[in-house]
Amino acid sequence: MGATSGAVWGRAEQQDFRGRVRGTLLGAAIGDALGAPVDSLDLDAIRAAHGPEGLTDLAPGQGRRGTVSHHTQLTLFTVDGLIRAQVRRDTGAWHPPTDLHRAYLRWAATQRDWGPDERRAEDGWLAREEWLYARRGPTRALLLGLGNDVMGTLERPKNPGEAGPEAVARSAPFGLLVGWEPQLVVQLALECAAQTHGHPVAVLSAGAYAVIVHALARGESLDGAVQSTLALLVSRPGHEPVTTALQRSLGAVRQGLPSPARVAELVGEGTADGLLSAAVYCALVGEDVRHGLCLAVNQPGPSAAAGALTGGLLGALHGETALPPAWLPDLEGRPTILELADDFALEMTQGPALHSPAGSAPGWLARYPRA
């Protein structure tokens, strides 16, 4: 059933989809919040701070438990951009990468400004959420890539030497476009990754992660989602590092009990393909969501990105009810995340009832302006 095709959704289908959207966004945010306090600490330092088992619970970061990093901030603006793209389609303007770029520029403004500018109605409601104006370790590649209004493209990417995981870590929402064909999901994720991280490994890893989430959101198993992603990527030039990384994650499952050493081996130098490989592995071998997330963050690489990627996979696979309930109350921005998730699900299942060339709900257009 096509979420963006105008097809009629049954109630059970809508509820399942909303649960997976919530699960994906909350799962990614919980993983981000879990890993952020130990980001790039070596395992000895993690164990010294949190005990011999390493980090097994949310720890204080930025002054309190459950605070998120720039990964979650950008993921939310990705969702905002996707909704805005659907709304703008009524005008005949249909170029989602441009709408996503505008959303990322709204995020970049939160990193420069003291707080929201209430006079800018065209920014929509998300850009008026004051908690998003906290600066949470944005990388140089992000700030440079979004430092002016020029949009990076696949032909002329921003930061062509940058292979870090930040573009992958914001790409789960593309996979929630369940009414799109997988090839289109991949293409959109690639084009949007190139706006900040132009290295082929970063770009293709973002596409791979998005289409894995896409398969999970449509009800496939994780192993099946990875296999179908491998088949889809082989036609892409330069796919070898990313497909090899995914194959390594599948092979590692058969190599005995999971361990921090195995996760660290998959993470490697902390590039996008290594983080993707580790996240898939942790999601495959985790006994439950909590175990998979703890496995992902207890390693010396970028723990926040590893947690976010793993959480997005597990949330898309199992839905929100599988997430650790004890962690949800402390999650920074949880009301915003839930509100945005439900708006996304509503747009994708009921969009024509909210806006169309013939008429629109004024409240919806105030939240997601066409401008």
C-alpha cells in the first residue's frame, strides 16, 4: 500500500505504521542519548566510569540523563523536511532534496541563534522548539556543509573527503517513506547525504541504512532487509566498501557470542560504513532492544552514532512498545519526538485530507508552511 500514492489505509495498517515511526525516531534518540556521554571513550575508560559491564543505563550528559546529540536534532529536521516536501507538492514544486536542504538550514540556524525567531512563521513549529537550540557537538563537516545556502549535490557534493557517520545517522526517516519504491528511497538518501558528507562511503552508507529501515518498516526481517539492500546496491558505482561492510556484519553473527571487541572491529576507524556494519550486527544479535543498544555503545568509536543507528533499526523492526520503558521518561525532547512522529504518520497516511490543491487545513499549513 502506498503511503504517498493516495491509497486508502486500514485502521490496523495505520496503527502499525505509526508504531514503527514512533519506534524508529524514539529508538534512534534513545540510542543517541545512551551513547553520547561515552562518545569516543575507549573501553577501559567506559568501564572505569560505569563498572566492569560498561555502560548499561542512561548516564548524565550535558548536565542530566537522557540528553541527545546533533544526530537526533538532525533526524527531527529530516522528518520536518519530508513533511514539508509533501505539503509543497500541492503547489507543483516537487524536489524533496531542496526541501530537506531548507530543513537542514533551519537546523543550522539553531546552532547559531540564541533561540527561535517568532517572526519567521515560514519556519514552522519545529524550528520554534527552544530545546533544539542547544549546541550538541555538531561536527565541522556539518557546519561547513550547511554554512551557506548552496546545496551540495551528487555531482558537486559538499565535503567530498568526509566519510564520517553523521549523514547516515540522520537518514532513518527516508526509510519511513513506505509508499516509495526502494530505489527512490536510496536515491533521496544519497542526494541528501551529499549536502554535508560527499565521500562515496558516507553517501552510499546513508542510502543503505535508509533502505534497510524501509524494508523493516514494511515488515521484513532484518536479515532479509540487509539481503535485499545488498542486491539493490550492487548496481551503484563504488558500492564495494559498503556492501563488504554489510556482509561482514552478517558474517560476524556466526562467529560466537557478541562482544565489545567484535563490535569495535566492525566499527573500525569510525567511518560511515563501519558504523553501519556495527549497528546491523548489534541489532541482529541483541537479545532485546536494551541489550542491542548497550552492545552498540560500549566500544571506542563514535558511540552516539552507533547507538542512534542501532536504535533506529530496532525501533523500525519492533515498534515503540519494544523500547526500554525505563529510559523513555528521561529522554530529552520526547514530547517533540512523539508529536513529530505522529504528524509524519498522519501526513503519510492521510495527507490528501490535510492539504490538496482544492483545499487545506489551515492548522496544518501553519505547522508545515508551503513557503
